[in-house]
Amino acid sequence: MALGKLFRTTAFKLALVYSLVFAAAAWIVVANVARNVRQVLEDQIAETVDADIRGLVDLYAQGGVRRVMEAVERRVKNPGSDIYLVTTFNGDPIVGNIAALPPAALDQSGLVETPYERPGDKAAVRRAMLRIYTMPGGFRLLVGQDIEEREKLRRVMGRSLTSSLGWLILIGAVGGLFVARRVLMRVDAMSDTSRSIMAGDLSRRLPTDGSGDELDRLAGNLNAMLGRIEALMKGVKEVSDNIAHDLRTPLTRLRNKAEAALSGASAPDEQRSALQEVIAESDELIRIFDALLLIARAESGAGPLMERLDAAAVARDVGELYDVSAEEQGGRLTVAVDDRLFVRANRELLAQALSNLVDNALKHGVAVPDGAPDLALEARREGRRIRLVVSDRGPGVPPEDRARVLERFVRLEQSRSQPGSGLGLSLVAAIARLLGGELKLEDNAPGLRAVLDLPAADDPTQSAMR
Amino acid sequence: MSGMRLLIIEDDAEAATYLVKAFREQGHIADHATDGVDGYARAEAGDYDVLIVDRMLPKLDGLSLISSLRAQNVETPALILSALGQVDDRVKGLRAGGDDYLPKPYAFSELLARVEVLSRRRNAGAAEQTVYRIADLELDRLSHKLTRAGKEIPLQPREFRLLEYLMRNAGKVVTRTMLLEHVWDYHFDPQTNVIDVHISRLRSKIDKGQDTPLLHTIRGAGYMIRDGAR
């Protein structure tokens, strides 16, 4: 079963194809070399044989057949000599070191390869390469070289080549199998983990070995994706939990007021005011839903149209909108805004974010209940960033709570008595992210400094002039 | 006070019935069309003061309806009602030729105030006047001077814009969101009572020490500037 899966893997198929292609190439190279070597050897034998024949023919010219036969007789006495045979015109051997020869061999011309037998060694049929020369008078002179050794070598080489090719294919296939198996095991582990993740365990992660190879990088990226999904899921779950929980309170109030209005005992005036409160409560609910919707849209990145605009103008507008509120509470809102602070933003969203921050400072940024707010709204450029800062001199937010108050519906203990939904800062943080920046909460010693940190959008005409 | 002729183009029967009834109680004449094509035909043929157009309608959507009317030179003011309350949707609505935009859910008082301000018939000439007068209060739009009973009252620029908007719509309710829209040009919900604070500042300037207050708070709706004696 596992083997079947192995054979189906791409890695194994590739390994097999590669080892086959390599074996074929190796075979072609070796065969080519063998053919060339054989050709060279044959040419060498022909040359030697021809030179031998020429020498013997010279002897014949000097002293006739007798001289030739003497020379042959002398030569065949040397062990390991070449092959010689002199026959009569009808093929009967006179002198030489060939015991037997296929009869047809004598009638051929040119270089002939043929089996033969040596005298005294009848059992062994050997192979030779020889040439027949017919001398004047019908005597035939046969000169050749034994090629049995060469043939043996050729057979050994052929056998070893064949077995090498076999090994090559086998090792290649096994190597491929090993590699495929290794990869397959990791892929299987990944796929097992993803199945358990799909089954609902979002906290699981794919195994990584830190090698930094393709599979490791893939697993790393998938893990990062899972982390993002888990965070989003957690966010969604928290939000739905919080909505269920936080909407219960206003809904209960709404219901109580409607019941109070219905109860027969109350006077028409009371009924009227109860109904007005019912409307006010439902308006508050709508406001919460609008804020949640805007946060959700900002977080999904599906924001409204953005344009290049001067954040300084928006900051001044918001300052102008709220300064009287601070004065009304016996305090002040100091506005210090530099000129020409261009950002890519949506005017409405930016104004809403800033007014949420100021609103938050007005509500929570006073040292004692009913104290006078001392707020500052500043806007300036710092390098490539535009910083819009709203600071107060109130109790501030403890460092450990700063990340938490940006979450939806989170309200600190000290501010529970104040009106609010716990969505104001979450909305600002969501808008900041949508605009490519972030909301930072810092210590104003004492008080809170809320910094809306946005990337600056440079003036295209100015950068063109530079 | 003569009533307005209104055309409500809304496919939700319950909402439409409620609106028709509520506008009639206010002394206006309200007709109702249930789909875009019917609404277009009536708006083109009838002499209405204001059209109230739901954005999502069967057969012909609200934005297409309004841009078709504008293409036919029907300039009846149109207020768009929409369940899409996002920033971009307002821009799209106004670009299509709508004159005002109100996201659902809305308070009837808000809708009423906006429709009354939009109405051509009741607005006739007001915008062109260079001097607005309410009782002994006089606002000169050219010299940016405000006098009450002949005595000059200094105003800051935003107070001037606030009062100018109130006086242009004298006798009509203007809501807090309308003030934020027209004086500050923002459409978000400021959550706190910022507008109320601005109004109370303005009120202390024009009404303080006077026998007849002119700037009135309309409970549950907004503000109105009118001659109290009338």
C-alpha cells in the first residue's frame, strides 16, 4: 500500500526516469568507445599481418617455397607466435601451427575472422584473424593473429558493463525511492496536521525542521497563515461573545423602559418620557452596531476611498469642534498644529478617529471626577511620519492595560461609571490600521498620550521639483 | 403653513405606510410608489416638493432613478434613504444627483427636518438674501455683522456659519447632524454633545438678557430659530 503510494509520487517517477536516461547515455558512450577501440585493433592486426605477408613474399622471391617454409617453421617454434600455415594448392597443410580450420576459410580473400584449433590443444577452439595469400605455384600462405584474448576481454567488459548498468538503475531507483519517501513522509505529516486543523484544532501547527528548504518554508508560511486565521477567528469569537454580553445590558434597559411605559399606573407624561428613553436606548444600540460595522470593515481592509489630504486641516476642524466642550467643563483644549501635513486618508474617518480621541480624553482624561480637562491636540511631521497626538493630564492608562483598551468593548474599571460603549479606541485603532498607521498609547506623566501615527503622503509636485 | 407634496419611493410597505401617515400628521401630502419604475413615472409627471427615495428598489434602483430624472431635467430635490450607512455610499448617492442622504435607521424627526429644509417651495428666495432678519436680530452676510436691537454682537467665524445656517432655515427644525454637516462639513456621529455646547455658546451671545429668546431647543429633534412673539 505504502509502496504503491511511493510509486505514484513525482519524486520517485523523476528518480526512475533520471536513472534510466543516465543508464542509456552511459551505454551509448561505452558502446561507442568499444566500437572505436575494436576498429583500431583490427586495423593494427591487418597492418601487422600484411607486413608479415610482405616479408614472406620477399623470402619467396629470394628462395622459393622452401625459404618460406623454413621461415614459417622457425617462427612457429616460438611460443605465443602468430599463426602461420602453408598449404598446397588444394589446401593440404604443409607446415604451420594450425591443427584445424573450417575448410571454407581458405577460399576467402581479405582479412577473415574465423575459429581455428592449435596443434596439441585439440579441445580449444580459438578465434583468429587471418589473411590468405596465394603464392605463385598455387601454394597458399596463411598469416594471422590470435584474437582469443581480445575476445575474452570483450566478453568480460560486456558483462561488467551490463551489470554496472543494472546496478546504476537499481541504485538510482533506490536513491529516488529514499528521497521520495523522505519527502513523502514530511508531506504526509503536513497533510495529517492540516486534517486535524481542518477538524477544528486551530492551535495546531505544521512541523518545521528549521532547514529552510522549500518544504520548511512552505510549512512556515502556512503556519503564519494559520496564526493569522486563528487570530481572526479568536477576534470574531470574542466579538460575538462580547456582543452577546455587552448588548444584553442596553437591551435589558430598553425592555425595562418599554415595560414601564406600558404599565397602566404611570401618567401620560411619564409614558412619554419612558418612550423617549426607549428611543435613546435604541439609538445607542444602533451607534454600537455602526461602530462595530465600521471596525469590521476597517479590519477587513475594505475601507472607503482614500485621497491625499491635509491632516492639519482635519486636526484644526476637530480642535475647533471640541475646544468649547473643554471650556464648558472649566478646562481647555490647546491646539498646536503644523502646516501641510499630507496623508492618504478619508477625511471623514480621520476626523472621526481624532474626535474619538478627544472625546475619550474629555470623558476619561480628568484627574478627579468633575475636574477640569487639560487637553492638547498636536499635529506634526516627524521624518516620514505624521503624528496626531491627543494628550490629557488625567489618571492615564497603566502600561499593562494599554493594549487591552484597544480591544472591542474593553472598559477599564475606573471608567465603568462613565457613559460609553468601549468601542471608541478600538475604532480609532482600526481606522489607524486602515490608513496604514497605528494608534499608540503612551504615558503623558501624568495622563495619557494617544498618538495616531500615520505615514506621510508626499506632495508629488514638490518631489518632482527636488 | 402650507403642506409639502412628497413622493415616497420605498418598497418596504410597513415603512412606507408609517412614513405616509407620519407626514400627513405633520400636514403634508405624501404619495407612495412601491418600485423604481412606478416612482420614476410619478416623479416625472407629478409636481412634488421633495422625493424620498429608498436606495434599494425593485425594477430600478434609487440611484439610477435619480440620475435618470436629472437627465430629464427633473430637478425635484431628492433625499436618499439607505441601509448602507458607510462613508462612500453617501458620496455615491450625492454624485448620482441626490440632494441629501440619510442612513437607516433614522429618527422621523431627522427625516422631517431634512425634508423641510430641502423643500423648494418653502425655501424660495431665502438663500439669495444678503441680510437675514428674525425679529430684532439681523445678520448681514456680506459684512459678516450681527446686530440685535441695533446693538452689534461680535461673532467668531464658526458661530457666524452656525447662525447663518439656522437663520437661512428660520422657522424650521435643524438637527445636530444637519448642523455638523453644513457648518463643519462632517457626517460622522460626534457621540457627545459638542453641537449642544456650540449652540449654548451662540445662544448666550444672542439671547442673553433679552426678553424674547429666538434660538429654541426642540426636544428630541434639534434647534430652531424663530420669532418667539409670532
